[in-house]
Amino acid sequence: MAAALARAVSIADLREIARRRLPRSVFEFIDGGAEDETTLRDNRAAFERVRLVPRVLRDVSDPQPGITLLGRPIAAPLLVAPMGCSMLAWPEADLAIARAAASLKLPYTMSTMSPVAIETMAERAGGDLWFQLYVLKNRGFNDRLVDRAWAAGFRTLVVTLDLATGGRRERDLRNGLSVPLRLGWRQVLDGLAHPHWALQMMASGLPQFENVRGAMADAGAGLSIAARVGQSLDAAWSWDDLARLRERWPGTLVAKGVLHAGDAARLTALGADAVWVSNHGGRQLDGAPASLDALPAVAQAVAGRVPLLLDSGVRRGVDILKARQCGAQAVAVGRAALYGAAAGGEAGARRALQMLIDELRTAMMLSGTRRLDAVESNG
Ligand SMILES: Cc1cc2nc3c(=O)[nH]c(=O)nc-3n(C[C@H](O)[C@H](O)[C@H](O)COP(=O)(O)O)c2cc1C
């Protein structure tokens, strides 16, 4: 596997290693989107439509991709998006990806649906850790989660707003993938066909949602992961609730899952410190616009008052320049990092993130962009 990892030259190569190593149901859980996957496909198509006009005769011998984001210096405008259930790809994938991000001086966002306790993550991962909140129906429980994150040393809270219910991920429904894992004959056969994965999983034990024990909907038969998470969340949560969360959280508050310019402006007025433009990687509303297509209008509405983050479809370093050209300060990656972890744990995740940084540096040099932190643009 180490040899395959060493031969990989792109995120697409890492995805291919992950596809071969994982049971089909697990790979499709990571790779897939909602319903007809139109939004999933559109996320890539949007990046492929944007062009960068290069400038020449600039000294680009030492490109500087580092920026300051929300008051903290980071090595590149790149962070890791929250991913629940990533432990299905690799035991302790969350910790592996977090450590890889820390080693490269990039922020990592831990999901509410992580199998790792908030406090354990803070102790064992290091680096710039952000905590992502899914708002559960039990409001007292939410408050305690947020307080725990603060006490453990997290200073950035990302509240995800696009999961009023779980998107219909039809591949998961067909594959019968659920958490807790239920082992039917299909899962057993799939596991036998992927013995390395199966042995790793048996050795690490069945994953649990460590931070939401007792607050999740019943693990009733037939619920896919998205459906189970969705059933546990508070679909009635609205602006007043967010205002209350803003009062409670003393640190940086980021609103994730925003595509509408009016929402972005209102979030900014309410005191969000950043707006994270995202369609959840095409996993929620099928038919939502590509994040990159939604970005310019959001940027216009927010008018530089807060930084904009963007995810959904980032697979290349040059995508970071494209997102910045359309109005984002930084991008987040979900699957790109997880394909790496699925291909080779912490080393694989580091490989994925390093590839994106290396590609970014190349794209900076070729487009005549010396640095990203300065006012200088490509224009
Ligand atoms: C396997 C997986 C699990 C995810 N779990 C969460 C989660 O727990 N919380 C959340 O806010 N977003 C979650 N997301 C969405 C990501 O944070 C992010 O928005 C998305 O992956 C970005 O698209 P990309 O994968 O094309 O980079 C998940 C995405 C994937 C692929």
C-alpha cells in the first residue's frame, strides 16, 4: 500500500486507491451525493468552468501561499471540513487527518459525529482545531457540547445549517449502510472481498458517536447514516436560536452550509465571524447550486465584512486560486483529505493535503501570483 501511495500523483489517484481498498458500501458513502447527484457533479463542473488569466514577468521564484485567517496564520488558504463517520474508511481517521493537518499548519474541523471524544481530540491531535456543531433536538445537550469544546481549548465553532434533515443518499439506501453497522450477508461478503479493511475494522472495534451518546435518534432498522443523523437534529432551529448560540460562544463563530446571499448578509449582521459557503459536497439538497457558482453573489452581499470559506468539489490546488478569484478567502476539503486517509491513514491524509499545497504553489507561479496574504491579486 505504501508503494501505491508513493506512486499517487493526484487526489484522483488517492481516490482510486481508496476505491479499491474499501468495501463498496463504505466507498460509496464517502464518494456519493444525494438523489440524482446533480449538485455533486455540478460542484466539479463549476470549478472546471472557471479560468485564470496568467500574468507574466513577475518574480514568482518563491511563492508564498500562507495567509492569516480569522486572526491566525495558516500555511495556505486550506482547511479540513468536518466529516462524521470517517472512521469507516480507516480506524481513527479523524485523528489521522487532524494530525496531518496540524503537521502542515492547516486548521482541522472536528465533526459532532466523530467517534473521538472532544477532549481526546484536543489532547491527541494538536494544531488549530475547530469544532463543528450539529444542532441536536436536545437543547441542553447542545449547550453542554459547546461548553465542552470551549473547555477543551477549541476556539472556533462551526455551526452547520444545511442539515435540517438528512439528504437522501440513495447509494447508502441501496447498500444498506447504517451506524451502528449492521452486518447482513451483503456487508459480510463485501468485507471478505476487502480483507485488509475488514481486519483493521475488527481490530479497532465498532465505532460509536462518542460525543452524542444518549442524544441520537433510536438506531432503528433501516436508517441510513444521513437519516439517523437527520432524525436527531432540530429542524425547527432558526435565527433566534443562532443569536443565542452567538451569545453563548465566546470564540470565533462560523456559519457553514450557506448558499443564499441574503442569508449570508443576515448571518454577518448577527455576528457570525465567517460564512462557509457549502452545499455539503452535494450530499444534502440535490438541485442546490454548486458552491462556487453561489459564491460571487454571497461575496457581493457580505462585501468584505467577514471572510468567506468555500467547500464542495475542491480536488486541485488550482481550485484554491479559482475560489479566491470568485470571492473566498480559503477553501475546505472533505473527500480529498478522506480519500488520502482511506488510502493510507495519517501518511495518506498528509499526502493529500501536501499535494494540494504543491499544486497551489505551481498554480501560483504559473499564474504570476507571488503571495496570497497581500493585497496583490492576479488582476
Ligand atoms: C463522509 C463525509 C462526512 C461528512 N460529515 C459531515 C459532518 O459531520 N458535518 C458537516 O458539517 N459536514 C459533513 N460533511 C460535509 C463536509 O464537511 C463538506 O461540506 C463536504 O465534504 C465538502 O465537499 P467535498 O467533499 O467535495 O470537499 C461530510 C462529508 C463527507 C464526504
